[in-house]
Amino acid sequence: MSLLFRQHNELEAQVNDYLDLVVHSGVLFRSALQLVLQDRPDEFHGRLRELHAVSRQASERRWDMTSRFCRPTVMARPRSDLAAFLESTETLMRRMHATLVKYAVEQPEPALDGNTLLVELAEAVKVSIDSMAAAVRSHLRNTADASEQADRARQAREHTSLLGEKYRRMIFRMDLRLSHKNQLCAFAEAMERIADGATDAADQMAVSGSGRRSTFNVWALGQVATGWLVLSIVAVVVTFVATLFAS
């Protein structure tokens, strides 16, 4: 049983460390967008490089968890649920990085009247990511506020969608070229998709139950059962060989 608790505690600690990186990427995303709207390109590119580094680190953590904790066992579902969640959050970070790279490449001329809304939108994206991480941590600990945290993640997504719609309506009422309007609105839509991804990841863990401590216990029990099965087979083989030599 010591192996059982050690394994699920180790997994929980690694997921928490991974979520710290995801939350930090949300902070960097918001900061980078504020910098680009303030016309501070050097600092913006610094944040962009930092976000890329954090994304790479998170990808390495995901690969380590997938290879160590999600390898085939007798309990296939907890393994697949956890692997799917990790993949979803890595996709979330890639979206944030890709959105900022798009800004860096296209360098769209901002609509000054809409900058305040864009900053609010970036803040709402960060809140969505924070709420997702809090929801997953609650499921890991199987605490009473797990469903409340998941509700906050969904509320954050709804707020992001409302801000995105408000921004697009504002842009299309401005005296701008249609191509310019479409370009600016594409960034707002990209941020809405990031918030959608964060909420979907939280819902994924809530529905599957793979984030709950009980599920980690089941997963770890599968690991232990597999280990005992292997040891039993080895013992039978050794006994058989010893009997042959003895005879």
C-alpha cells in the first residue's frame, strides 16, 4: 500500500507543477498583449520568448508524465483520461503562443478605441485559465468546492465570449477597411478559443472523474496489480526452473 500512495501522490504533485506552468503561461499571454498595445515591441518579444520557453518546459513535463504514469496498465480509462487532459492543456498553450506570434508577424494597426476591450479580453482569458487550474486542483484533492471551481471556469468563458462579441461589434462600426476589421476580429476570436479550450479541459476532468483522488487510487492500484502479476509469473518460472534442475 505504501507504493500505492507514493505513486498517486507523486502523480498529483507532478500535475500540480504542470498546472503552475499553464497558469504562468496565461500571465505571460496577458502581459504580452498589453505590451504590444502599448507599442513596446522589445518587451513584447521578451514575453513571447518566455512564453515559448514555458510551453517547451510544460511539453517536457507532459511527456514525462505520459511515459511514466500513462503507460499501459490493467486500468486503461484513467490512463487515457489523464493523457487526453494533458494533451488538451498543451494545445491551449500552443494557441496562446501562436496568437502572439501572429501579432508579431502581422503587426496589425490597433483600433485605439478598442484597446481597453482587448486588454479586458486578455484578462478574461487569464481568468479562464486560472479557473481551469483551480477546478483541476480541486478534483485532484476531491474537495467540496470542485464543482464550484468548474462553474467559475464556465462563467469565465461566458464573460470572454461577451467581451469578444462586444469588441467585434465595435470594430465593425468603425470606419476601417474590411480587411482591417477582419484582421482585428480574428485576434479576438483566437482569444475566445483559448478560453473555450481552458473550460473544455476543466469539464473534461470533471466529467471523466480522472482528476479525482479516487481515480488516482484506482490508477495506482492497477499499477500495483500489474506489478504483482509480473512478480507472480516470475516466481512461477523460477520455481519451475529450480524444480527441473533439482530433478
